[in-house]
Amino acid sequence: MKNLILFFICIPTLIFSQNDLLDEIDSEPTGPQYATAAFKGLKIVNFESTKLVAKKELTFIVAHRFGSIENGFDSFFGLDDAVTRLNFVYGVSDGFNIGVSRSSFQKIYEFSAKYRLLRQVENGFPFTVVGHNSFLINTALEKDNLPLLEFKHRLGYTAQLLISRKISTDFSVELAPTFFHDNLTSSFYDQNQVKISEQDNSQFALGFGGRYKLGKRWSLNMDYGWHLNRDDNSPFKNPLSIGLDLETGGHVFQMHFTNAQGMNTNTFLGQGTGDWSDGDIYFGFNLSRVF
């Protein structure tokens, strides 16, 4: 009899608890639904993506780019002429990152900031917008070759607006209007020592990029930089890059081919020398690890 009384006492509690659980299942999220994982890597290939490092996380990226494969076995398909970039990126907050890197290409040190301005919202704002600024120092310049060299000539700057849209679960695109400035640019002369090319210090470019998901962990990535005010006689080329991303737990492994060996924005946009039509391209990879 005692057990029967306890049973009848508990019935209302069970009924109300069940209703509460059903209400939670049926209820829809009330906050904005943001698009996530438009890109898995901090870079598409050469260009920065709209992905940021999470708050209080440190990401370490080892970027390795071999020399041109055009020379074949003479340089073991670029192995003998490889360059490396080490990059640390820290999440001050979920929407603000700072970074510092060192590249063996021109012995460049770079300091950067990346910050989210707007986010893509389901049934709302259609894009994610991120700003990116960097400041670099080219320490490879030597006064023996440039007698008038001053510290200011080693400096370069970049300002980018990264605008991405996750179109579907598998497909994302990005547009990257870019301004970059080098305090020292290259001049080129013909065999008679007549100047035939001199690049403006302030340069403008428009980047295009995209990612297509091939499987649970794989994606095909591509980006292209259209230089808008390159000197007509400049030997440098617009960078075109194609790669694959592999996500493996705590890191993303990126493999790619590109016609620019430099990995800083000023170098791959302003100083790329390779030509896809001649097979003058570079193989490289990026390996990132989150701490």
C-alpha cells in the first residue's frame, strides 16, 4: 500500500518532467545562426581566409615551399631551393588575432592583426567580413649592394578586407580587396642600362578564392591574385594557386602548387616570378597545430 501511494504521488512529477523535455526538443534556437567553417585553414592557399583562431588558443604554422619544379633533377624538383615560414597566431578573443612570423624568403619578419567585422547569418547578413593588416621587415637587404639603404627601405605594409560566403555545406568563396606598400621596389633595365620598369610603391590587388569540400576531411582550395597597377614591363606574375586541405584532428595539413614562392602578401602578390604555362611552379605545404 505504501508503494502504491508513492507511485500516485510521483505521477504529476513525471508528467511535468516529460512535458519540459518535449518543450526543449520542440523549441528552436532564439539567437542568430552564424555560418561556421567556411574555411578550415587560416589561409586558403596564399591568401588569408576569414577563419580566426579561437580565444586563448595559439596556432603554430610551419609553411614550406620548394623551389621551381621546372629545373627537374638539377634541384631535385625544387628541394634544393626550399624556403620556410614559421608563424605563430594567438587568439586574443574569438574575433581578434595577432601573429608574428619569420620567413627565410628575404629573411622577412612580419607582425599581423586579423579581426572579424561582420558574420554571415542564416536568413540575415550574407557575408563574413574580416580585416587583416600586417607590417613586415625585409632583413635580407644589404648596404654593400644598396649604399643609400636606410631602415625605412626595409619596411612594407598590407591592408586587406576578406569577404567570404559559405554558399552550401560543401562550397565557400572569398573576395579579398588588398592594398600593400613597399618602401623599396625593384627597377629593371635593358642591356643598355635604360630603365624599362619601375613599380609604384603603393600597389593594389583583388584576390579571389574558394573551397570545395570533397569528403569529410578533404577539400579542394584555389586562389588567384589580380594585381591592378603592375608596371606594364614588370617581369612579375599574378599568383595562381591550387591545393588540397586535409583535416586530421588537432591540425590542418595543406598541400598546394603555386607560381609564387614568397608566402607574405607583399611577396606573393608583388614578386611572383613563376609561370604556369612554362611549368615554372612551386610545390609547398602548410602544417598547423593548435595549442
